[in-house]
Amino acid sequence: MAASMTKPVRCAIYTRKSTEHGLELEFNSLDAQRDACEAYIKSQASQGWRALPQHYDDPAYSGGNLDRPALQLLLKDIDAGRVDVIVVYKIDRLTRSLADFAKLVEAFDAKSISFVAVTQQFNTTTSMGRLTLNVLLSFAQFERELSSERVRDKVAASRRKGKWMGGTVPLGYDAMDKKLVINKIEAETVRYIFKRYLKLQSFGKLVEDLDKMGVVTKRRDTKVKKFNGGIPFTYGPLAHFLKNRVYVGETGHKDKWFPGEHAAIIERETFDQVQKLLASKPAGRKARRTASEALLMGKLYDDRGNRMSPSFSSKNGVRYRFYVSSALLRGRKTEAGSVARVSAAEIESAVLAGLRTHQKQEQFDSALGAIGDVERVLIAPSHLLITMAAKADGDGVKQEIRIAWSMKGKVAAPEVDRNGESEGAHNEGLILSVIRAHSWMRCLHDGVYESVELLAEASRLHPKVVRQALRLAFLSPEVTSAILEGKRPAGPTLARVPKLLPLSWMEHRRLLGCPLNTDAIKRAKSPLAAP
């Protein structure tokens, strides 16, 4: 009668095995652990103990961490109140880490859960029982760390002897009997890549050449598809490939290299020439791009979804900033959008001017504040599409702002008359310069930049260059009209625009050779108006 009134105690049996060895057997280690735990639970039947039918088995999982599917399922069932006691064969089956054990004990105490190791008798509700657990787990963690040290020492010793200790098999080799053996077909591909790099001396040209030849990374048969290889080379994998000393018959451990047991594919002289060429290329370009403080970094995309990364070039001591499509940086020109490279100063000024026009009611302390709510900027040849982040106090709808945009592109050379003037052609360079000048003037007028010096600093240009470019914002309406329409005579060119323009618009017409257009003068608003 007393036994029938005993409250049932729900017991979850957890089992674990570190390796796959022996799991294929009909009765393996997991089965043995479970049988021992079930026998112990039956011995406590008078106390109401009952084994749950759910199996919590983790085959081939390390006890050094808690990232185990069955253990995570057990913890979820504990949170749901489905478990009263956890039964394990030994305490190290649950964990081999003192830090993880502390986390588990905290989770168990929160739900008043106790656990039992059937081969190690202790009581977790007493201080002596907890001390016993800590001592046992200390030895379990020591054993795990000692085993790891033995494995690392063995790998290091084997590497020093030139042995291949497994891992990803490089292109040009196959793994046979735990050794690297040359794959003759792939070896020819390896030699071709090294020779072509020495001839082309450019990652971009080499990637294009490999694409034309259909050369891809090594194909592998793995369970995870993304590691199967057989994909076109990009800059990162190609750089790693060309620096791999395995191809000269060496094997490495950390930062040291030793003569290997496998045969070399590349001659030492050729490999050394490639390393000198790689070392001669500018280093740290990515770090400099990241440190460029570009306003639109991480926000600008081309019209094919590729992120535009900040970059720069220098000429005569002046730094010119750009945004470059990530597809172009990876050597995939065919995957880049219609605008693969754009001047940073022009695109940033255009975006800031567009934000000011569409959000007149908002005032910002800086350019960074102005683009703070910008989530994405898509650049196309004819327009910019700015996506604003949804406001927390709004309806969750993202605002989109479309801005007219044009940029200098590669166009067919126009026909030239006998006087050397283009017939019926637009001067794209001058048009862009005029647009940029008006955009900069608007930013100065609206207070986005307090001075020309701050504008020049944000644009990574010398203040003298900015001041000279700003003069184009004060061209007369008829001159501006001639520039935009490209009528005959073809309008002024950058070379014909003086560095010091007079104030008189009549002098503009005379100096630049443009016909007087009274209608354009009547329609003119102000030098700050967009052309």
C-alpha cells in the first residue's frame, strides 16, 4: 500500500561515447551504459523510480563541451518539467569540463533536479557530495587535457618528420595510405597556375585566365556540399594556393616548415620567384580600406547585389577614394553590376544631397548623422535607390528614396570635325564635375560641412582641389546649359574652363565661346540650384 502511494520519480538515462569506434556493433558501449543505468533504476523501484522511454544518446561526441544534440534535448525536457533525476554510468559521461559542470549544476538546482552516477556513489545535496563531484571532474578534465596534449605532441613530431597528418588534400595530390601522392593531371594544373602568375603578374588577369581555361579548385567527395570544391578561384584562395609550401615538398606545423615525405610539384626556383612577386605587391590594402572611414561603407551595393567596398588610389600626393564592387575585388568582373567602380566623393555627396532634399525637416550634426538611418544604397547608371531603416515608433515600413544619378562611363569616341571639336557629344567628365560642384555647394549651404576644409577632409581631397572644383557651381546658366546639352559648338571642356573664373557671366560666355541664351538666363534660379 505504501509503495503504491509513493510519488513516481521520472529518471532520464543519458549515455555518451567519444568516438565512432565500435558503434557499428549490435551491442555497443551506449547499450552497455543504458543497461547498467536501467538495472540501477530497477533497484530503486521501491522509491518510485521509473526510467523514461526517451533515449538520450550522444554517439561520437566529446565531453569537452555542451554542444551535443541529446544533451540539449535533455536540458529542454528538464526546463519543461519532464525529468526528476538524471542517471549516467559515470560522471564523465555527462561532462569532462569543470566550467560546464558548474553550468549544469546551476541549471539542475534551478529545477530541483538531482543526478546519479551508477558506478560512483555520492549525494549532490550535501557539501561532501559536491566536493566528491568536483574532485572526480577535475581528474576527468585533466585526463581530457592530457590526451589533447599527447595528440598535439604526436602531430608536431610527425610533422617534423615530414609526415602528412591528414586534413584537406591540396590540389595536385591524392591521399593514399595516409600519404600524399601526386595526381598527374592536377599537378599540370598546379604548374600552369604558377607559370601564368609569373607571366601575368596580376591576380585579376590570372583569375580571368583561369576562368577561360575552366580551372577550378580541387573536387572532393564530402558530406557537406560547400566543402566539395570544384568552384572558380577567387583572390583569397588563389593567394593561399600560391603561398602553399606543400608544392615544394614541405610540410608545416604552425609557422615552421620541414622537408616532407611527399614529392614536390613546383621547382624551388619557380616558387621563390612567385613569393618575391607576391611580396612586391602592396600589402594591407584591406586594412586601409576599412580604416578609410567611408560614409557608405557596408551600405552601398551595385545593381546585382554586390557590396561596394571602399578603396583608393594616389596620384601626385593626392588620394582619390572609390567604391569598388566586391565582385570586381574577387576577380569576377562578369558578376559585377553595371556600375562596378564609382568616385567616393561624388556618390557620398549625391546621397547626402538627396537626403537633405527629401528630409528637409530633419537636421543633422554631421555627415555620419545624416546617413545613420540609411540601410542600403543601390547604385545604377541612371539613379540611386536609398532604403531607409524602419523607425521604431513608426509602422515598420521602410522608406525608399529614388535620386536621379549619372556617372562617367566608357562610351564610344564621338566624331570630331576639322577644328577638333566633338560633334553632338556630351562631355561626360565636365558634366560630372558640374554635378559634383553643385552637390558640394548644397552640402555647404545646408550645413552638412561647416567649411571647405571639412568637406575636403571627408572627401579625402586637398582643399585646393575642392575650391577649384567648386567654381563650376557658379557657371552662368547658358554655359551650364551648353555643358548639359552638348550642342555645337560642343560646349566647354575641362581644359577650357579657367582656374580663376571672372564673376561676370558675360565674361563666361566670351571666354568659353558659348552663344548667348537669353531663355536659359531667364529660367535660371541661383548658383545653388541643381543644373
